[in-house]
Amino acid sequence: MHWLKQKLDQQRQQHRYRTHKVFDSPQQVHSKVDGKDVISFCSNDYLGLANHPQLRAAFQQGAENWGVGAGAAHLVNGHRRPHQALEEALAEFTGQPRALLFSTGYMANLAIATALLGKGDSVIQDKLNHASMIDAAQLSTAKLLRYQHVNADSLGRQLASASGNKLVMTDGVFSMDGNIAPLPDIAQLCESHNALLMVDDAHGIGVLGKTGAGCVEHFGLSNKPIIMGTLGKAFGSFGAFVAADEDVIEALIQFGRSYIYTTATPPALATASLSALHIVKTEQWRRDKLQELIDLFREQALQLDLKLMPSDTPIQPIIIGDEKACMELGEKLYADGLHVGAVRPPTVPEGTARLRITLSAEHSEADVHQLMTALEKHCIQ
Ligand SMILES: *Cc1c(COP(=O)(O)O)cnc(C)c1O
């Protein structure tokens, strides 16, 4: 169709055409693409669990015991013992009364906004929130108000002007910037304006806090917000969950269309996620090692005078600005066997195209040194 060709051409001209590579190895730091060895600095597998032997064994055992398909939605006959066990374990892990499984984080976010809000209500979001929360707001038919990135004053103004029932939604760790939302300030504002708070902890769960329980544990929040956590990132598995109080979880079950009208994930995924949860809780060395690598990366980047962002998390972006220059830099690094995410608008704001470097506990110091040598070669004229 000619209008599609036109749209696709425009996308190409703007250097925004999206493509993907085909990997010939499992998710791991040292991967193979078309016979080429690459070191990956772009996955969200922060703890190096996606191809862990214990997860693989739990997945296989799960398939042995429970088959492959769940058969139907959770509310029909898809909810099996491993799903129930995982929900109970995640509620305990996050210190919340209940947890509810979703197929993906995207769908969990859709359910939260649509089940908790309706016409005449307000959803208030950080300007740099993940796309899934923006889509959720639109689907909810509530009024979407956005506040300046991590700016409590701006949030306060939006809360004061909001009408109806109010829900504040924020990334815990911002997915493209790596900084952490100021949750104690945000929580206090929500309390004084009688608003619900929901934190999308896709990049915090497993990584932040003493036991890996995420942003809430990181800040030691006593009044716990609604938490959305994903299992496809630090957990190395797949799926997502919402942890919250009884009323919120029941509202999601009764009114969350992306919970009700979809097939439950395979029970074997739940057994694999339970195995991941056990490693997350017991292997603190993974978070310690990750922190050492983050420190090493930042120290070396500063020596090279690279433009770092204020991030203490495994997400360490380097702003390039120009989209074409950013894509070319990504290609040069790739030619040197380093796979780094080159991210451009609309995923990030105009003029802030960037390399999104992510670190994993599976990286060695030598991997980081290799990256720094390549960055020195290509970034510094
Ligand atoms: C990845 C991500 C999601 C979506 O989670 P999926 O399980 O991959 O659908 C939601 N929010 C944020 C902030 C994310 O980074």
C-alpha cells in the first residue's frame, strides 16, 4: 500500500528504521551472531540468569511435570500450582499482602491503569516513563498529566490540578537513563493528595536493595506503593507480576482486561521463575559483582571524559545527541565485537540519541576493559 511505503521511507530517511539481528546462541554475555563472536552490553539480564543451569533444569522439570500450555486464562482453568506458588513467593519477597502474575510487564501496566481508573479520573506520570505506561494511560480513558522528570515540585503542581481518583505512575529505575525515581518524596506527595502510587520496577527488581527486592527496599519505604515487577530482566525468565494490597489485586482480577482475556503463561515458566527467585535472594555476590563493574565502568569513562548520566544502576547511557552519529558509533563498536544498544527518538527525547550500555554480573573486568578501549578508539577524536 502506497501510504505504508511512504511511512516506511520516511522512517528510513530519519535514520529511525528498526531492525534486529539473529542470535545463534542463548542469552549470555559472550554470544554468537551469524558466526561472529560478540560481547553483549545491551541485555537486561543483569544477574546473568537467563541461561543459568538451575533455571534450565527448573524449566525442563516444569515441562515434565506440567506440560507446555496452561490451556486457558487464569480465571478459567489456566491457574496451576506453580503459578500459585510463584505468586505467594513474590508477595513474600516484596513484603506485600498479595501478588498477581501477568504475561508481560506491558500487559501488567495496561491492567493497572485501566482497572484502577476510568473517565473523570487522573493518571499522573513522569515525562520519561516507559511507553507501556503511556499506552496504559490512553487506554484507561483517564486524563493523562505529565510532570517534569523526577521533579517533585512539578508532580505536586500536577497533583493539585488533578481531578477524580488519582494514580501516580513512575519508573523505579528509568529504563533509558538508569537513574532512580525519588520515591520517598513522591510517596509523601501522593499521601498528602490522596493519590495511589504505582512504581514500575522492571529494572530495579532483583538488582536494588539488600535482598534484591527493588526500589522499595532500596529506599526502605514503610508505606509500600503498588509494584509492577518483570521476570524477563534480572530474573532471566519471562513474564511479570503486580504486588500490592488485597483491594488492588482484586480490582486487577475483576477489571483488568489484559489479565482476564488472555491465556495464562506456561506453568514451567513459573517453576523457572521460582528458581530465579531463589538465586536472586541467596546469591548476593551477583549484586556485589555488578556494583563493582558499575564502579569500574564509571571510573574509566570519567578518565576518558565520556559524558555519563547520573546513574548508579547497571544502565549506563552515553549521550551522543545526533541520531546518525549514534547509529554509526553503534555499528563501529559492533564491528569490533561489542554489541551496545544505540537508542534514538522516539524511545528517548529528541536530540538525546545515546549508547545504552548495560552491565551484567556475568561480565568480567576484562570485558569492561575491552569496551573502554573501543569507546576510546571511536568516541574520542
Ligand atoms: C521492559 C519494561 C516493561 C515491559 O516489560 P515486559 O515484561 O518486557 O513486557 C515495562 N516497563 C519498563 C520500565 C520496562 O523496562
